[in-house]
Amino acid sequence: MDYIILDIEFNGRKFASDLPMEVIEIGAVRLNDSLQPVDEFSSLIKPVYFSKLNGFIKKKTGIPQEDIDGAAGFRSVIAEFISWLNRSDAFLLVTWGGEDLKRIVFDTRMHKLDDAYWMNANYFDLLKGFIRYKNVTNDVSVEAALLDLQIEAEGSAHRALDDARMTSLVFKAIFQELDFERTQQYVDVYSNAKERRLLKTAIRSIMAQKVVPTWELVVEQYFKDKMALTDPRKITELQALFEAEMVKGPQVVKKAPVQ
């Protein structure tokens, strides 16, 4: 089993737009079953939309515009990347959060390519693994994780290959503490984190009033004017989360001891 430490950069932006964000760089490190780096992949991708990188992305990544102008398109690069991945007889993708694989899936669909390869790929979310290892709740950056582990960071943050290299250092450092039973595959999600938090907050608030929460009560008192419930896939997803939260029952919040 090889471990593919994956990182991508995409042309996110600070302003609202209906046009999609696109992957503009893929970086990956292949670790063998002894956790030794044996190969790397790195490629820029020329985006279809916003081909001129805005100032925010230029500053964040340091990617020169002329390099993007001369890069190959997504179809070519993703085919090359899949061929590189397939050099392993078996592999597990390792990402820092779920955004990397999501963006690859979205761009695959945008370019009207078959997404089956990515939907069937197993991946492990190392960010969640690190959070469980440290027993904390807040997300952290790879750089912060390295600092916490007293590992010196090398390379440039927000360049895909350098980020993949740094992520691999975290992976190796806590490998023995990771629960690989939590390996997963990409699943489309139709609600966002803010909406899911709102649902959980609504359930707790209703319970605090000594009232049994119902889906209808949550929608009427908490979702109205705060969330669009026009997509039946989102409704089904949130209803399933509501049922799961109700099965858990009231959650006891532990307070830190008084010093």
C-alpha cells in the first residue's frame, strides 16, 4: 500500500461569482509502505475561467501569471495525474481536509469527464485525524500542526507540492495514532457547514426549552429566512442529520475545571 499525500491550489476569490473555482495546481508525494518518499507529482493547470490570476491568488500562491499562461489544461493534467497514481498497485489518498478531492471531482464534472475514478478512490482526512489525535475541536493549518509537533516547515506554503511535502511530515509523525477505519470515499454534500451547525444549534435550543424538537419546528423557528430549502437533496440530507442528532440525545458539554 502506497500513501499519496495530495494537495491542490485553486483560484478562489474574495468576490461573489456564479463562475466556478478551478484547480490551478496539483502536487502529490508518494510514500511507500515504510513511509519513505519515493516519487512526486507537480503540475500547474490553466483555468478556463479567470485565466488571469487576481492579486489575492498571486500573493497567496506566488504563482507567476506567465507560468499559468503556459500551463496545460485540466483534461491533460488530470489524465497525467491518474497515470501517475496508477503506478501504485494500491494506494490511499491523504488530504488535509476534504476540499482537495472535492475540487478535483467538481472540475472533472465541469470538463464532462467520468468521475468514477475519483468517486471510488479511498482517502483519509489527515486534518480530522490530527484533530482527533490532539483532542481539539478547531481546524488548524498544516503549518500550525508542524509547529505543534516541533517539526520545521520547509518550502512555500500555498504551493501544492510544498504543501504536500509538509503534510507528509505530519502524516509520518502521527501515523501510529491514526484510525484508518475512518478511511472514506467522496460523497456529494448539498448543505454547508454553517447550515449543519445551525441545525445542531436549533436542536439544542429547543431541548433547552424542555420541548421535544421536530423537523417542522426546526424549519419554522430557525431555518425560515436563514436558509433556502429549495433543493430536495439538501432537505433530505439535513433531515437525515436531524434524525441522527435526535438519536444521540442531549449532549453534555464539559466545562474546563476552575483553576
